[in-house]
Amino acid sequence: MYGAALYVDRILHGAKPSELPVQVPTKFEMRLNLKTAESLHLSIPPSMLTRADEVIEENAICCDA
């Protein structure tokens, strides 16, 4: 997400999108929100829970900026 903000900043400061380098992510993260999955009537297999980088069990009261 942070990388996207850098692209937008560069474009807003006059860079042409066609001149920006293509960046490939080096790491992918998996986050599972169990409350959302429950509201969508989805069951998450235990093997997926163990592979997740972060498991969110309840809604956050406030977000980090």
C-alpha cells in the first residue's frame, strides 16, 4: 500500500506514469479477519489460520494512521 502512495505522489508532482519503474513485491502478507469471515458465513480451515501472518479476531476500535 505504501508503494502506491509513492507512485501517486510522483505523478502529482509531474512525473509521467509511463516513466515510472515497475516494482515487483518481494513479500506477500496474508491477514484474516475472523469476524468478517463469520459475517459472510465463511469457514476458514485451520491450515490457513496457521499460515496467516496476522489473524484479526475482533474489529479494531481505532486505526493507526
